[in-house]
Amino acid sequence: MKKYTLALIIGIAALLRLPFLNSHMDTLYGDEVALGYNAFAIRETLRDEFGRFMPLQFESWGDQKNPVYIYATALTQLVTGPTMASVRIPSAIVGVLAVYLTYRLVILLKLGSRVALFSALLLAVSPWHIHISRGGYEANVALALGLGSVVLLFSRRFALSALLLALSAYTYYTTKMFAPILLLFAWVYMIDWSKYKNSIKPFVKYWLLSLFFVIPIIYLALFKGGQIRFQSINIFVDKTVTPRVERARNFFDNPESLGAKLSENRFTYHLSDFVMYYLENFSGQFLFVGGDSNVRYGLAGHGMLYLLDAPLILMGLILLYHKNRRVWYFLVAWLLLAPLPTALVGRAYGLRSLAMLPIPQILAAYALTSWLTNIKKSKFILLLFSLLVILYTFSVVNWLHRYVYQSPAYGRYWYDAPMQDAVTYAKEREDKYDQIIISQSYGEVSMYYAFLNKVHPDVYRSAKANKVTVDGVPMVKLGKYYFGDIRPRGPIEKMDIPFNTLILVQPYFEYGEGTIIARDDGRPIYRVFEFPTVHMKAKDQ
């Protein structure tokens, strides 16, 4: 019976993650495009967009992307080709796998099969996990690898656990910090301290093997710019801190006094920011009410979890503390450690904070199981449990309704829809023009075009390496398409552009006979004009 129940739960997880990956959100955001096109380049040529052979670090868009997700996407594209879904399928599949791994983790923690099944079910219907699983997000793969590493460690399959630990470090930036600390705590939990000497040898072997696997990534981080992304976004490079310190010192009679310097300095402000960002990960606003302000990672106006999760998590914390303190310490340590890397780079963030899962679901499941165990003892408990099930079902249905019918309308512009809208607009009219110029003000539209139209990597590399000049602007040329930051510097009539050209430029341009508007609020996202313009044509006639 347990096997059938688990299979049903995994089926629910798959049903909520795998269908309509091409069409529900019908546009890719910038990082998804970069992941997808580099995967396509690997599939076709075994080289990345810059021609480097099978790299362990991808320079795409200048932020040194990790390799695991790109190679997983390349394998997917062997079956699907370079489609939108191909970029999202790896995340969706490991999202389903994470549900099973959560079940296995709870079993290995010896909390019982009923808690394990509830934990898996709650993760299967979790809005946070569903949303992230349906996008091309490296963090989701890193979460599954981290879960797998802990499960294998508790199963005493040390070599495989070390391998997955290393792979998680090759997948997502924050995992490089969090995963080793988590596994260290997992060792502390697992060791029988009355016979700790028997654990020293496998402990040393495990970490030496893990270190061996990550030597390349350590080298890349130290000598090949592997930390460029972190160095550009961490809180210690926040340029607002110095002005804030200076303003605060002005409230002192002597801004240069020792007291002013001790209380108002960069260290105290960085520490204050870190603590604020860290605690925000546990705020009710983030978890249960408003969620992430970036609706790419969650529904607008909806918490990362359901509101009903809040009392269940709190109850689970209290009950587990009294019933199994050893497991409680491990789960709470996991929950408290997960946001540390996130707080080093900014506010609570649906993607970077994902490593907090599946602990909230396990705690909530423990509370539900406790209720279910006592359900025959009291009609009141039966009534409360039935009411909770009805309300929770309503919460899931409500979230799914909003996700399916509302989020595609407002969310697609958080997925860089202007790039796709420009390419689509131009493709529908390309037969009428000899040249088409598209501004890259929203991002690397040339890669978007190359991915959607399956432009061979050799052709794209050559176009990027040998740009052509149009009106003094270097541009990537792919067939009749030109991509660059076109900026008229004088009267439009004097632009050095071939006749019969369609030009799509930034929306704030004064030129343009037409406009591409956003579907959500009708704002202009591109100005459209022909060269020669309608005015020039009339003048010539």
C-alpha cells in the first residue's frame, strides 16, 4: 500500500512539473537562453559559444556559468532538439526526483513511513518547489543533488555521496558554500559518538574524495575568474554603504570622533545588512504572504509557501523537539544554514533560498501525522483535521488556478519577453525587408534569435567574432538580421543605413511609425520604423 501511495505522490509531482513547459510560459529569460544555446553548441560541436572545448566553466554573458545544468540540457536536446522545453526539462525531472528523495530522507531519519509520505506529498504540491521546478533553474538541480548526497551518506554509500556533493558545487554558486557545511552536520548527526573512533577513517576518506572531485572548480575559482559573479553581487561591494556611514556620522558633533567611527562604520553596516537579509528568509511576508518581489520565482502576492503551512511548521517544530531532539537539531541546523549564502548577496530570494526545502514540509508533515495518530481519540481532532485538509486543498487549487491562468500574463515580462516579442515581430515581416536591425537594449537578442532559429554555433561564433558596422555601431549579423545598440545621433534622414530596412529600437526613441507593446499593461517595449521612413518616402515622391 505504501508503494502505491508513494507512486501516486510521485505521479502528482510529475503532473504538476512536466506538462506544457514550452507553452505555459512561452518565453525564456536571459539565463535560460544562455544555458540553452550553450547546450546546443555543446551538442553540435562539443564547444561552447566561444569555441572552448567541453569547458567546466562557461563565460556566457560574463558571469562564469556552472557546467552541470548546461551538459544536462545538452543531453536533453539529443532527444528534443533546442526547444524551450529542453532548457526546463532537467529542472522539472529533478524536481520530481526531489520528492522521492524527501521520502527517502525521512525514512532514513527514522520518523516513520507516514511522515515520509506526508513530507513527499507536501513537497509535491509546494508552490515554491513547483514554480522553480518548471523553469531552467540551476538551483533546483543543486537542491536535488544535495538531497541525494545526504540520502546516500545516511545509506553509507560514501563514494556516491561525495560525487553528488561535488556535482552540486559544479551546479550552483550558493551550493558551493552550503552543501559542504550541510554534509558536515549530516556526519555529526550520523556518527555514533560512543564509537566515534570507528568513524574517523571513513570520515577522512569521504572528505578527501570530495576534495579530489572539486579540485578543478577550486582552480577555476582562484585563477580563472570563477568568482566573478559573487564578487559583483555580494553585500561587501554595495556602493551605498559608504554614503550611509557618512550621513550617520553627521549626526555626531564631531563626525571624526572615536565614538562616531566605532558605531558608524562599514563593518557594522555590512553586519547589519547581513543579519537583516538573513532574517528576511524566515519572515512571514516572504514565506507565507508576499513571497519574492521578483515574480520570476513565485506568484505575485503569494508566499513561497501556503499560509496554512505556518501553523503546521510551528507545531511540527514543537512536537519534534519533545519527541526526537536529535533529528530536531539536524533539521533546524539545515534550516538555519541554508540562507547563509543568500544573505551574503542580498535579500531573501526564491532561487538562492531554495536550499531551505524540504525542511518546512518535513516539519509540517510531522505535525499532520501527530494529528492523524490521535484522530480516533477525539471527534474534535477529527473535525479539525478534516477542516485542515479541505482548506489546504483549497489553497493548492487556488494557487494552481492563479499559476495557470494569471501568471503567464504578468510573469512573461519577468522572463525577458521583449526579446522574444521583437524576434517574433520581425520574423512575421521579414519577407518585406532586405535588412532588419534589432536593438540589444534588453539583452543579447542575437543569442535569443540564434536559439529560437537553431542557428549553427559555428555561424554564431563567426558573427560575434566578426561584427559589421552599421551607422558606426558594431553589430552581430545573422543573415539579414543585425543586432546592436543602434542609436541615431542626429536627424534620422542622415543615418548610414541601407534602404528597405526594418528597425526596432528602444521605446524612448522619438522616431517610429509603430510600437510593439507589452501584453500585460500595454507599455511600449520597442519603437518600430522603416528606413527610409514614411516621411522620407513622401518627400521623395
